[in-house]
Amino acid sequence: MNKAESQPWYRLYASAVVKLDHKRLIERVEATEAAIHGRLRDLQYDSDHHEERQLIADAQHTLALLRRRP
């Protein structure tokens, strides 16, 4: 497990991508997006965490796709 996987946003993200119930999926996506937003605030003045920033970008892309899912 890398450092990013221990972050709350990552655990929420992992649970969101496996949800089949659309209503619960959207709830998880929204919770994950909020956690990501908070984490990005934490990292705002930190020039490190490049791997986590890439994982966040990938997660945001996936979450956007999940939002469009019927």
C-alpha cells in the first residue's frame, strides 16, 4: 500500500467505484469528491506528493465518468 491509499479520499474512491446502486454510487462519488477537495487543500502549499496528486487526477477523471453512468 502506498501513502495515498491510506488517505480517506482514496478509501472513499475505492468504495465508490464498486457501487452498483446508482443512488448510493452518486452519494459515494460526492463524498469522495469532497474528501479529494479537502486533501487538495492540505496539499496546496506542499510541493511533494506527486504520486498522490496523479492518483487524485486519475480518480477525478473516473468519478466524472461514474457521474455520467446511467
